[in-house]
Amino acid sequence: MRNLPNLISLMRLLLVPLTVWLILSEAYSLAFASFVLAGVSDGVDGFLARRYDWRSRLGTYLDPLADKALVVSVFVTLGFLKLIPTWLVIIVVSRDVLIIGAVLLSRLVDNPVRVQPLMVSKVNTAAQICYLVGVLALAAFGGPLSLLVDVGSIAVALLTVLSGAAYLMAWLRHVAEAPHEDKKP
């Protein structure tokens, strides 16, 4: 039972290709259900890990990996189908690439940074998920996409840029505080 949260995260990771395929197949109601199931599973695995102290090192990597894989894949797929603006997809993906790049660069220069979720990032993630749920729901069940896409895109873009800037500032502080090697000629 102790590995149940990890198994749930793994199931969520396996839902990524299914959700993408369902969107590409224009089976939007099933894609919506798959995405919502993944979202519910994220809450369940987190609850179980905290409530029963079933946290694990694997889970600290697997859970956010499953979340990011799902959200980024759905953004890219919806953008590919022109259901959401391409510029928004670029902003969302660029933020994640920036964060991953900063973490990798820090490791390469032997100054690893520990990424802590920031409040603006949590709000950003919630906004991104709500936006994707709304777009998938409207694609699945009908209704005009334009207002949600227009207003939601601006809100998600602003939060994504703010979140990326906050992580960039934290990383720059980390780099500035790192001990510097004295170079002797």
C-alpha cells in the first residue's frame, strides 16, 4: 500500500499519451474525462502520501513529472489543433524549459538548486488546469470557445510569465550566493 501514491502517479503518466490521442482523434468528451481523471488522481495520490505518510523519493519526482507531462502535452496538442493560441503554448512550454534548463545548468556547474514550489507557481498551475478543463469541456460539450480562450489565455499567460520570472529571480539569487572559485594565474 505504501507505493499506492506512486502507482497512481504512474497511471497519470500513462494517461498522457491516451489523452493526447483522444484529443487528436477529436474524441473530446473522452479526452475531457481522461484529463479530469488525471486531475482527480493527482489530488488522491497527494492526499494518500500526506495522510498516511507514504511519501517517497520516487514520488517527489514522479508526481510533478506526471503533472508537467500531462499539462504540457495537452497545451501542445490543443495548440496544434488551433483550439488555443500558439503564442500561449510557446509561453507555457518556454517557462518549463527555462526552469528545467536552470536546474540542469546548476547541476552541471556543481551548484545544484533545490526547486521549491512557489505560491505564484501553484496558482499558475491551478489556472492552467482550469483553463485546459474549460477548453476541453467546451470542445466536448459545445459552446463558444472564444470568450474562455481569449480571457483565459491572457490570465494564464500573465500567471505563467510571473511564475517563470519568480523562478528566474530565485535561481539568480542562488547563483549569486554560490561560493566562487579563486582562480590563480
